[in-house]
Amino acid sequence: MNLMKQSILTILKLLLFWLVIFDFQRVLFSIHNWDKFAKVSILDWLMAFVYSIRLDLATAALLSFLPLIFIFIYFLKPGKWSRFAFYASLFLEIVICAMIHGGEINAYTEWNHKLTTRVFTHLLNPDEVFRTADYSMTIWFVVYAFLEIVFGFKFMRFFFKLDSVPNKLNLFVRIPIGMLILAVFGSSFLVLARGGTQQIPINIDSAYYSSEYAANDLSVNSVYFFAKSFLLFNRSEIGALFPIISEVESKNELKDFYSYPIEHERKIFTNSRPNIVFIILESWSANAISSISGQKGATPNFDRLGKKGLLFTNIYATGGTSEIGNSSIFSGYPALPEISISMQPDKHRKIPSFNQDLKKWGYTSHYLFSGDLKYGNIGGYFMDHGFDVVEDENNFPKNLKRGKLNYYDEDLYKILLDKIDKTKGPFMHCAFTGSTHSPYDYPNRKTEKWKGQEADFMSSLFYADKCLNDFLTKAKTHTWYKNTIFVLVADHGHASAAIQNPNLGAYFHIPLLLFGEPLKKEFRGQKIETLGSQADIVRTLLYQMNGDFEKYTWSKDLLNPACPQFALHTINRGFGWISENGNFSYHMDAKNYPDNTMNNSALKKEQKRCHSFMSLVYNEYKNL
């Protein structure tokens, strides 16, 4: 029994051990980079040690799996070898963590972001490392790594005492007991590693709490971040799977994209500084909207709104997930296969965002989601880009009823109205809906109207469509409504009654509607058939607002009659291209076309244009 108690206590102490190690690293990080915290109060700095706990526990659980195995072996056969194996495995992890963090402390001074596997690209060229790094960086790396290793080793020997305990239990009794201990703690560590039993696993966003990126970087666990970066690094070496074309050749192939006349006379707003309200419509598919698809749809209210607003009928999502859609909408950034830029703060902090342009004109920016913003690091992305307020389900009143994944759309809109009323203009408010996401939770589901394929999703659209209409009807009674443009756009497509195959270009077809009193009367009820994507929204709006749109390199002005017409999107392990000549999707592993509506001549031409565009985007992405 003493042996079992000692083993269980050692397992529990593993989590506390790692929490202490991580906080010790934070102290060293803060000392070396204290100038980065100039705008961070002492209280906010201390809060990093609080907000970090969930991600620290997840990382601690992951790091505890290997020592757990050796504790199990020690329980079965206590002795010098099993004790040594436990200490050796733990010490090896201490060394790895110290190397990661020692590198981060130094790199942060120059990079202003946490250590990523970008370091591997430098290590492949040792000459570059020695020539660019001064002696002090090398010295400090050794100093901090040594301090962390010594501290970890001393603390390990002090904290863990695997004493020789007489073995009174029969081996055949110890085996099932040991297996039970291993199963219980192994499964518990697994739950901790994913941050709980909720649907969406924990992400770096769970440690974000401040508007200052340095404070968030301090809070985010360095080992977790580096490991996540490593997974993304492996996925992002995607350039080997599609043809990379030289910059000169690519730009020559895309002459129309670079040379079309920027100026045009199509000005659609009555003034250049309206308030803006984005409604990001979760999973809304254009194929389920009659006014766009021409087929039986589930959004009668949106169809009526389209007759009073400016409806873009040929817009495509850049990817199939919410974080990709959001970064495309607000940063004008296209998607690349297997890459999610919002998950990489070291890169996404270097691209522009719409709210940052508006801030120069005195706008405030607000983002509200009815679910959890840690998914895809969406919340972290917006906080890094300086949104004044970023709120999700954690900020909703606890007395509200909710679905399994998020709060209902009707409550989201009520809260949004209240928040807008309390905001002094000019402003940009953004609301991200959730009731049309699986499992399609909404009140009174017995009123479902749709039958057949995708019945649950299509029925949820009826509900979401009604909530949107109720919101806009109530908004009309508020004073700010007269100077507000509503931008209604989906984050990505979804299977509908008409289209189920996620490899088809049509699957990515989404709605985009501009609506509101500042929209000139001659544009109300018009349809714009220009072919484009979410990445084109920000440049389109900035041109209308006389802003600096040219820094959005990959974005097009959808209202410019001379605008080249194409859209790039991703599929799982592949990409797709849509143009006036048709569309194709290409699977990079299977090396085939799961979707192709072009003839051979058009396919060859558009394939070259697609590869050229992706090559230019990919080269910029690699250099960010």
C-alpha cells in the first residue's frame, strides 16, 4: 500500500512540478525582456501567471505521459533501474524545455514573438546563425538554458522521492492495480491535454487576456506553442506539393491582376465614414439561398434584404474553416493548402487588418462570438490586431439558455444591439453567429421545416434567417442605424440540399450583402456578379472609404468594373481555382482533379494562373 500511495502521489506531483518550472521560465523571460512590458502594469503582468494555468496544465499533462510509464514500471518492479528511468525521462524533458525557452528568451528581443520552428530554417544555415547572432545572444542562451536545467534538476530531486519500499504485494496483484492506475491517470492526462471535455480542444487563445501582445506571449506556454508550431511547420512545407513559379514569371502570368486601372467611378456610399456592422454568418451557403442560387432555399428574409441592398452573387470562401474565413475577411489574406495563418502569431501580426485602418479615423472595433474564440486562435488573432473589444461565450450572461456549442443567434443579436447602443461612433461592430453550426442547436426545433438531405442544417438556416431579420428590424429603431452599413457574409460554405461534395468549387459559394441607409438608392436592389472571394471585401470597402487599400496585396476591388475575376480556395490536402472559364479542384496527394468543369485548353491556362498566384502568396507567407 505504501508503494501504491507513493506512486499515485508522484503522478499528481508531476503536474505541480511542471507548473513551477513554467512559472520559473516566465520570471526569467520577464527579466531579460522587461522593456517589452513597458505598457503592461504590474497587475497585468501578474495576471499572466493566472491566465496561463489552463495551457500550462495541458502541457504538463502531455509532458507527464512518459514519466507516467516509468512510474507504472516502478510500481511493478521498484528498484534502481526503474527509479533511474523515471528521473532520466523527466530530466530529458527538462533539458528540451530549457533549450526551447532559452532560445525564446533571446529570439524574442529581435523577433517580438515566441519561438517557432522558423528557427530550424536558420539552423540549416549555421554560417548565417554565427554571422547574425552576436556573442551576447550565445552567452545568454547558454546562461538561461543552464539556469533552467540546474533549477529543474534540483527541484526534481527535491520534489520527487522514490524511496525503496518493500514489495509486499504479489506481482499478479500489482499488475491489475498498476494497469488501473495507468488507465485512470492516462485518461485524466488526456482530458487535461485537450483542456477539458468540451468539443473544441484547448488552444493558445485560452491564455490570451491582454491587449498587449507581450503580456499574452508571456502567458502562452512556450513548449506548447513551439510544439504547435512544429506541427504547423510540417504542414506548411506545402510548396513541395504544387509547382513553384518564379516571381517574374508569376507576375507576367497575372498581368491583369497587377495592371488593371485602380480608379473607378462606382461610389456606393452617401458618405465615406459610415459605421460598419459585420455579421459573420456561420456556414451560410449560397446554394441554400434562393436569391443567389435560383433554387429552393431556406432564407426568405435574406432574399428580401437582397432586394434592398447590394448583393454580390459570385463570391467564394477561401477555405473550409472559420479561422481562415475571418482572417480573409478582415486581412484580405487568401488561404493556402494546410495553412492557417491565424494560428501563427509570428506571421499574422505582420499582415494588415481592416480595423487598424479604421482606427486611424477614430473608429472603435468590437468582435462578439456566441461560442468559443479559442478555436483556430480566432480570438488571439483579433487581439493581436488591436480590436478594442473581443468577447465570446465567456462574456455572455450565465442565465441564458444555450446550445451544446454556443449561445443562440437570437441572444447574440440582443447582446449586439445593447453593445452598439453603448458605443459612441464611428464604430465597427462584428458579430459571429453560431446556430447554423453542427449540432444545429436552436430553440423549438420541433418547428423544423426542411425535409431530405441536410435537413438539420437547412432547418437551422430558417431559424438563423429569422433571427437576422428580427435584429435588423429592431436596429431600424435606433439612432445609429441611419449611418450604418451592414456587411453580411459567411465565414465558409457548407453542404446543402443541392451540394454535398466538399471538393467542388460550388461548395465554397457564399453570400455577401451590403445593406443600410448610407447605401445610395441607385445601388439598392442591384446584383454584382464580379467573381471574387472573402479576401476581396476589405479592399472593396477601403476604396469606398478613401482609405489605404493598396497594402492589401492579394485583395481585389469587387466594385471595379476592370477587376480581374478569379477566386482561390482550399480543399482538404488541396486547392481550387474558379474563373470565368470554369473551376477545378486539385488533390495534392492523390494528384488528381476531384472537380473540373474546364476543357483541356482552359484548364492548362487557368492552372498556370492558379499556380502563379499561389506561388506569390506562398513566397510572401514564407518570408513573413
